Amino acid sequence: MEHLIELRRRLMWSIGGFFVAFLFCFFFAKQLFNLLVIPFKWATQWAGLDPHKVELIYTAPQEFFFTQVKLAMFGGMVIAFPLIATQIYKFIAPGLYKNERNAFLPFLIASPILFLMGASLVYFFFTPMVMWFFLAMQQAGTDDQVQISLLPKVSEYLSLIMTLIFSFGLVFQLPVVTSLMTRVGMLSSEALVEKRKWAIVIAFVVAAVLTPPDPISQIGLAVPTILLYEVSIWSARLIERSKERERLAREKREAAEAAAEKAADASST
């Protein structure tokens, strides 16, 4: 019953934090959406168009409202994630040994930082690149051809940028996951090196599934994934060296304690 009460308290803090963050983001939903449109303006500049004439549309009366709700939910989850992760850690921390808590805490800090790095890469580089790719498909109207212009819907643009942010943020967690698995003994650097070829293939498959069907975003997600896999190998080797040093120090300490006990027994006899 004590565990259930503790779980209920942590859930209430997490849900309350998400609800407050949701209300905050919904109140500033239009400003947040205009902030997300900035990469689209950069893409129009790259395409040689006027960024002041960027236009998005919605075709259903309720579409922009639900787009703001979706944006508020996404922003609320991002803002409340540190609080939610802290509540999860506080719930499971009493069941961990001190060394396990000390090992888990750095990954809890690194996870949101890596997610923000992936989201920043999407915002400042890949979203403008993807939108520039789609803008390049427009067709100017002449006597021989009709005019084809890009008029994205607000819901579709938000879905695109949210998909990219979620995909890159998820992929950037690869070093955290592999490092945790290495620390608990489920993975090794040798195993990661042996599976490198398969990892490259899986990276392109996952990129094709998570990103829009254009080569820029797919290659743009696959290449960082492969680089992060190499970072994971390097991190696994560092963890293995650290564990080996800890094991040698522990064996040295145990040997010294055994020698001291033997000397004490010899002196008593």
C-alpha cells in the first residue's frame, strides 16, 4: 500500500506539471506556431522567394484549434519532461543501491540535453532543407504549363516538424540507451563493433519509416544515427575501462583486507 500511495503521489505531480505546461503552451500557441514557421521562412529565402509572403492554410473550421491543442500537448510534454523524469527517478531510487543511483543520475541529465540537441538540429538545419526541397517542386505558370504552388496546411506542417523533432530526439538517445545497457552488462563494445554493418542498414530503414518520404530527411536522420552509434561504441569502451578499474581496485582492497585479517590472526596466535 505504501508503494501505491507513493506511485499515486508521483503520478499526481507528473500529471499536474504536464497540465500546467499544457495550459501555458496553449495560451501562447499562436506565438509558438509562428516560431515553428521560421524555418519555413528560411527555406523560402533559400529558394529565392519572399519570406514575408509565407502562407499556410486550414480547410476545416476546427483544424487550427486542434492544431493548437496538439502543439500545446507536444510543448507541454517537452517542458514537463524534466519534472516527469525526476518523479520517475524518485520513485525507483529507493530500490536501487547507492552505486546504481550514482550511475543512473548522469543519464537522467544527459537524456534531455541530447533530445534538445536533436531538436535544435531539426529546427536550424533539416526543416529548412526539407521545406526547400518541397518548394523547389513548385512550377511557374506559363503558356505551356499551369502554375503549381505550395500551400501547406497548418496541421500538416505541424505534423511534419513534430515528426522530425521526435525522430531526431529519439535517435539522439542512442548513446544513453547503449551506455546504460553496457553498464548493467547487457552490451559490450565488442558486440557493438561486430553489429556495425547491421546497425548501418537498420539506421537507413528506421530513417525511412520515421521521416517524410524525401531523400534529404532520410539521409539526414540516417547519417547522425550512424555517427551516434560510433559515439556509443566509444562510450561503451570508456564504461568498460571504468568498470575494469573499479574491479581491480576492489580486488586490491579485498586482498589488503584479507592480508590484514591474516596478520591479525597470526599475531593473536
